[in-house]
Amino acid sequence: MAWALKLPLADEVIESGLVQDFDASLSGIGQELGAGAYSMSDVLALPIFKQEESSLPPDNENKILPFQYVLCAATSPAVKLHDETLTYLNQGQSYEIRMLDNRKLGELPEINGKLVKSIFRVVFHDRRLQYTEHQQLEGWRWNRPGDRILDIDIPMSVGIIDPRANPTQLNTVEFLWDPAKRTSVFIQVHCISTEFTMRKHGGEKGVPFRVQIDTFKENENGEYTEHLHSASCQIKVFKPKGADRKQKTDREKMEKRTPHEKEKYQPSYETTILTECSPWPEITYVNNSPSPGFNSSHSSFSLGEGNGSPNHQPEPPPPVTDVSLKLNNLLPTTTPQEAQQWLHRNRFSTFTRLFTNFSGADLLKLTRDDVIQICGPADGIRLFNALKGRMVRPRLTIYVCQESLHLREQQQQQQKREDGDSNVYHAIYLEELTAVELTEKIAQLFSISPRQISQIYKQGPTGIHVLISDEMIQNFQEEACFILDTMKAETNDSYHIILK
């Protein structure tokens, strides 16, 4: 019972000590606040706020972005405080990206009740690889025929409408969605980072990629061309389960560091917030139809269709209006806009973004080594030859003569028939061997628009008219001669051309 007798004494001591501490704390309140000991910057420096701070735009004007995209994959713990987050993904595994409506009340009311379009891309993070992106992707296509770099896992996705994947854009997908409804898209990345690394001795470090999302709203014409928001994050892709092993390795390395060294690195977050970025520069790629589609068939002949190689042309070329450009002549006086048309016309569409501001003089000043370094060996040599005007023999040459001229010359020079045909023929050089190309060349010969030529026929046995097709042109004999006859079509200002 001895300890029970000391209890009151202990209580008195504790009580007196608490009173003294409380008085001391009250006496210092005003002084602490006056000295500014409490700082919001200290609070914002806490780990829970660091990722959110990094997601703000550079100007940090308290701007609230209209949308937020969250990749449901953990960030690497081996990233320094002021560096961009890095997320490891497994090849072919489905990862959720949540599409969140982050608008304030009354912001962007024009999209209320309407759909928006988002375009997903997997692109290179390294600027050096960005300049040779076409060659890198073409090499990947060659090694992985029939595969895609980026896909949508449609059965797992929620809220996406009309998802599309362009067969010529292996690293791009797009879809429509309603910001007012829950939307989650599951993506699969099928390429791995080491596929784009120079092979030396094994164990090479893989290159980082970027997942970029560009979102557009509808304009007055129902076209999704008005940019709303863009965001991206840095990723690396490993073989199946490789991302999990890499994440574990990074975590174990960080655990071995001293507390002072750990302060220099970000903690690993369970999800990755995509940060605001500039829109992807190839805005012309955005499909303008309300329901995005890619495989459009040509139902009529026109100047703007069928020009160039379909394997190297992800987008339709702009209309060619200058005669010198049609003849593949690039002049020092060519403007940057005309140079873009020249690149399209000569099947260099994939490099138009690299040469956006290049005039004819700029392109003609490029050396052979310059062009090869920019475009790669194969396309670089082809572009250099085109710039220097080295003409390539056409695949097919035919000769044509107008029938009216033919008849007039036949009547005037019946006595000279033994000396050979004195009619004036014009050479037509064909490279693509298509009916569209023949239409364009004949229209150029007559100085009319290709749209004024309704159909082209070839006169067959017993005078029948056979519609010209690509296959028929491919079976024309080299240097074949034809007499051109014209017939007025039912449509005003259009004609039928008959090859006799």
C-alpha cells in the first residue's frame, strides 16, 4: 500500500507542471505569429502536395484545367524531386486512364450535353528520336508485321464512343466521350523501350516514351478541330512482368539510401497524373468528321485524290495549284506553303512537319549528308535526288493526239502518208499507273480541271467503249499511241474522253 500513499503527491507535481507549460505556451502565441513562423510554402512542400504541384502549368497562374487524365500505374521512386515522373508499364498489359471532368461551374458551357474527341498517342520522349520517328516506326512495322504500337482494350473500357485506330498510324487511337459521364479507357502498349535502342553488347537501356492525350470540341460545322486540352506523361515499357521487377529494384535501391539522400527523390505515387503540355503539332491529322473514320473510298476522280503512295501518306495532300509543282520542279522562289505541297506531291508527306518553315531555297541548300541525317539513308537519298532534279524514268509513256487535229492533218496531207504520220502527238508520263493519274495528266494537257472529265473510255472491238481502270492502264504497251475523242457528258461542263 506504500505506492498508494504517494499518489496524491505525484498528482500535485504533474498538475503544477501542466499549468506552467500551458502558461508558457500562451505567452508565446502572439510572438510566434508575428514572426511569421507559420509558412504555407512549408505545407506545400509536404510529399502529398508535390505531385499535384508538378501537374500545374509552368506559369502557375492558379489555372484550373478543364480535364484531368490519371494513368492507374505507380510512378517510379527513383526520380529526383524536380524531374518529371516516370511510370513503368508491361508490354501488352491493359492500363486504365481515367478521363475526369475538372471544369468549374459555368466553365465551357458549350460542351454541356455534347461529346468531345480525344486522340491518344505513344510518341518518343527523346528529341533525337522524334526527328527520325517515321524511320523508327517503319522499322518497327517491318519487324512486327500486323502489330500495332497502341491499342484500346474495348471490353474493359467504360464510356468511350466509336473508338477508332488508323491502320497507317500504329501509335494512335481516338474516340468520343461525354465529360458528364464516367469515362475510363484501357490502353495497351505493344512495343518495348529497348526495341528502339542501338544494339551494342546487351543490357542496353531502353528509351522513354510519352503517352499524350489531345482533346477537341465540335465547331459550328460539326468538326472536332477546336483544341481544348492536352496532357502527357513519361513511360517506359518492358517485357511482361518486367515493369514490376524494375519497380521493385528501384524501391530496393531507394531503401538502401540514407535519409538525407532520400529527400532528393520523389516518393512513389500509386497513380500517374498526366501534366499539361502543348498540343501535338500534326493537327491536320485530326479527322474532321463528327464520327471519326479512316478508311474512306474514292468514288470519283478529282485532283486532290489518289496522288502519292498510300503507304507513306497518312493524310490527304493539299490541292496542288501551281503548274511548276505538278512538274516536280522546286525553285529557290518557292514559298514554304508551296514547298509543303511539293513534299506531298513527291511522296515525302511524312517529313512535312520537319520542314514546316522551309522554303524552296532552304531545301535546295541542304547537302546530301544533311538530308540523310534528317530523313535516314533510304528516304534521305530519295529526297536529295528529288531536290537536285534527277529525273527517274517513268513507269509508262503513252502518246496522245486530239482527234480534231488528227482529221484536219489527215485531210491536208493525204499525199504525205508515205512519209509517216505527221500528226502532232503529246507524251504522257505515268508513274502511278492509275485512272486518277491519267485523268489528271489529260486534264493538264487540255488546260481544264480534272473534275471536268467525267469518265475515260478505251475504244474496243466493234467500236465498244470500255471504261478505263487501273488494271487496264497497267497492261498498256509502252509508247502506245492513242487518238483522243471528246464527248459532251450529261453534266454541264464535263466530258467523256475516248482513247482510240
